[in-house]
Amino acid sequence: MILRELQSSLREVGSGPDRWILLLLFLFLLSIPFSIFAAQVGYFGALIIWVGTMAVRRESDGVRTGFEMFFLLYLAAELISTLLSSNTAQSFLYMQRRMLLIPILYLLLAKVKSRSAITALLSMMLLAALGVALWSFRDLFINFSGYLAFQRRLSEFQMYMTAGGIMMIVALVIIPFVLHRETPTRFRWTAVLVLVPVLVNLLFTFTRSSWLGLIGGALVIGLRRHRKVLLPLLVILGMVVALSSPEMKDRMSSAFDPSHPNNVSRVHMWEVGWGMFLDHPLFGIGDIGTEQLWDRYSEPGWPSEGHLHNNVIMWMVTLGLTGSLVLISLFVALWRRLWEIEKLVHQDWLLGSLLLGGLGVMTGFHINGMFEWNFGDAEIMMLLWSVTGLSLAAGRMTEGDGK
């Protein structure tokens, strides 16, 4: 089925630049979970061809997301904070890394114009996550007792926090397809067969924030799609907890205990961040690592930290009140737009599941971001902008059909 959708999507775009762009987008989504280099080749290759063809034609594709004002204000906030920063070079470097990922939205919105293209690109995302999950089982089986004792964490291709975030996002993309009544039987069972190893992989990354993000996103999906599935989800969650080792149970319960030794350092980071924000309230310290000012705000004896494990606090510290309000407003607007599109395509098994997955991913990302700096994680942002871009492309297809 995947091969058929790939062939169909390629036939639809024909030959020429659009075919190469789609092939490079396949490479991009196929590579994110295991190779940031290959993902960058795919993404920037597609972006360069797209921009180059528009330059040759001397004509823009006219793609608009509706969020241009937010992106411009965000760029302005980054520029101002960079100019005022104590380390302008590093702030500019981090700024350009973040800004260069935003065109993912525009690229997908411009070039994804069919259901076959959406299915093929989603298949690449799921296939890559499945491959990484199955590959990771090798170490899990060999060292299973170490994992049960929380002495090892799955992190084959990235650090465990990134690995957990990737699996959380992919799981939330899959779940709506499993739940939708109209999903074709073969696609549903394929989704289930991918979901199970992805969830096992997520569990053994021991990334608590990704666990919470998964639960929050799944609740949004369940409440919107079938409220009756919430009880089975709770039963499954209870069974996982009941069957876990004592060390795993301690890891799970620690997520809700601020005084737990694993959480004390995070609380201290947030206190340090609050001090930095109070001294730089409008435009922040610049988009730089917080280790550069750490000793000025931290109590003696605490090791310096490059970030503060919380998106909103990091936005406040690096971009001040100005930039943080812009980003919060952007994500609120994105949520509202995805919600509006989801209502239009709710009954469509493909587009409705994609949009509901987008809402779940957005929820999970922000819950995860309460305890991690996932906005600063390139792989996570690639996936977030990709799911959002595909969702916006689905909305454009719907509007084009006059629905």
C-alpha cells in the first residue's frame, strides 16, 4: 500500500522540479528519527529547488499560511534580542537555526496537493519511527534487566529526551487512524502494528515529559473522536503501571513530586531563569545558552545549565516578554486554525485523522515543553512543523474542493 501511494503521488506531480521536491521531502521525513544530516539534505534540498524554480520563473507560488504577522514579529523579537545580547554571534546562530525550519510549513503547503501525497509522506514518517523502534529492540532484549532497573534508556540515534519526543509525536499521529471508524482495515492494522513498538520504545526512553505529553494528546484525541475509548486507555495505562518494575514505578510517580531528587534541579533551573527574566524583562538575554550568565543567578555549587527545561521560561529568558508573548500567540493561533480545519474534515478518515493527530501533537508538544526545551530541539521542531504543514495543506485541499 505504501509503495502504491508513493507511485501515485509521484505520477501526480509528473517530471521536473516538483518530482525532485517530493522525493527530497520523502527523504526528509524518512530520516528525522535517525539522521539529522540526511533530514537536512532532504529538507534544504527541497527548499532550494522550490525557491530556485520560483526565482527562475520570477513568480511566487503565492503560498500564505495566515500566520505571517506572527512570524515577522517573532523574527523582529529575535533580531532585537540578538542586537542587545552579550553574545551576538551565538544568538544570531541560534536565531537562524530556528528561523530556517519555519519554511517547512510553506514548502508542504505549496507542494502537498493530493491525498496520495499526504498518505505517502505520513507513511515515510511512520516507517522511519517503526524502523528505529525495531532497531532499538536489539539493545532492549539484550539488556532487558538493566532497563527494568532504570539503569539504561533507549537512545540509539539521539539522546533519550529527543528519542522520547519523536516517539510521542509519531504515536499521537497514529492514534486517530486507529480510532476512526472509516479507516480502511489494512491501514488500521498497519497503524496498530507501528503503534505498538513505538509505544514500547517511548516507555523505555524513560522520558517522563514525553509520557505526560502522550497522555495529554491522547486525551484530546479521545475526547474529540470517541469518548468511550478513554476508559480502555485508562485501563491500558493502569496495566502498564501495575506490570512495571519498582524502579519504573518510582520513575513514573516522580513526575508528580517536585521534591523528588530527579526534579529538584529543574526547579532550581526555573528559579534561576526567573531571576534572569526579571533583569531582562523586555527583550531577554538573547537566543544564547543560559550557562553564560548562570553563575550570576545561581546559588554556589549548582552545575551550570545551557537551557532551563521549560519552553515558556526559556522564551521569557532569551526573548523577554515581547518575544514570549509573540510565540504564545502564534501557537494559540495555530491551535485554533487546526481546530477549525478538523471540524470541516472530521468524518474523513484520512484528513480528519491527520488533523486530529495534529491537535494531539500540538498538545503533547506543549505538555512536553513544560519540562523540556523541545522548542530548541531541531528533530522535534522538524516533526512539529511537518505535521502542522501537512494539516494546513489538508485544509487548503478542503477549501479548494469547496467543502
